Amino acid sequence: KSANPQWREQFDFHYFSDRKDILDIEVWRKDNKKHDELLRRCHVDITALPTKQTNCLELPLEKHPGSLLMLIAVAPCTGVSISDLCVCPLGDPNERQQISQRYCIKNSFRDLKDVGFLQVKVLKAVDLMAADFSGKSDPFCVLELGNDMLQTHTVYKNLNPEWNKVFTFPIKDIHDVLEVTVFDEDGDKPPDFLGKVAIPLLSV
């Protein structure tokens, strides 16, 4: 019930060189009786922003009055990576020792924002639901931790996909929950949901 909403949310998008350079932003109206309605959208060219500083942007919305006020910072990724099984960070004895020393008890209060380090090996899925008429699916896996999100590549026409990828996340809140969701890629349409598991960090 507001024409001037304030969200005050922070989202971290891990930008890699093989991804597109445009950040798409959409404003939706929530309707409990009907489907949600897309109200407005705008775009930000990431390559045009200065790096290593916070950019305050007032973005006009397409074809409608109103604007979005956002703070966008483009900075090198730290602690986040996607790698193959053979070159994962904890697989290197030297890097493993550095990480262990970084989070040892005597360094607990050196950086209170640096809570920890999570490494996830996404190996495979078994007996997925068939989402296509051919009796197969085109599955990919999405990992979310807080507002961080990374995903695997898509394995086409397969109900038992093997990804064999290693994902690393910096932990900002020990009470966060790692959510792993499997989707079926469906061309230009939104992906179909195939399954999900949630793992509280405190249980690891």
C-alpha cells in the first residue's frame, strides 16, 4: 500500500567475464487474488560503472513515472568461485592450510564480518522427474546462501546428470541456510522446478 516503498535490501551478484553486462531490474505488484503483475523495469550497464566504489543511481522506469534509487558497487569477487573437482580450493594443501589458519580460534575476532568459508561439491542428481515430452529433462542446479547465488551448467536430455563442480562461498551469517534447487531449462520460458533441499549451516 505504498507509492514510495523502501526495501533497504542488499544483494550480491557474482559477475564473471562470460556473463552479460546488463543488470535487469523489474518492479512487480503483489496481488493475493490474482497473479503478480509486472509494473515497470529498468536496466543498468555494468561496464559503464566505475569500479571499486559505490555508485548512487536514480534509475528512471520505462514507460511509467517513477524511479528507483539504488547503490551499486562493482568490485572483484573475493572468496567466491566455481571450479572443477580436481582444482577445488580445499584440494590444494597450501590453500587448505591458509584457510585453516585464517579461521583458527586465535583469529576469531580479527574480522567480525568474515565468519567463515563454505565449500560445496555438487556431484550429481539421481532419478529426476521428466519435465519434457521426450521423457527427459535439461537439469541445472542453483545454490543460494543468504543473498548469494551460483549455478551449474545445464546437462541436456538427462535424468541422472553429473555436474562435478565445486562452489565456494564466504559466510556472512552462521545462521544462514544453504538452499540447493534443481531446475529444468526450458528455452526462453521460466525454468521448471524439479526439487530442492535446504541445509542449515549450523548442521554442517
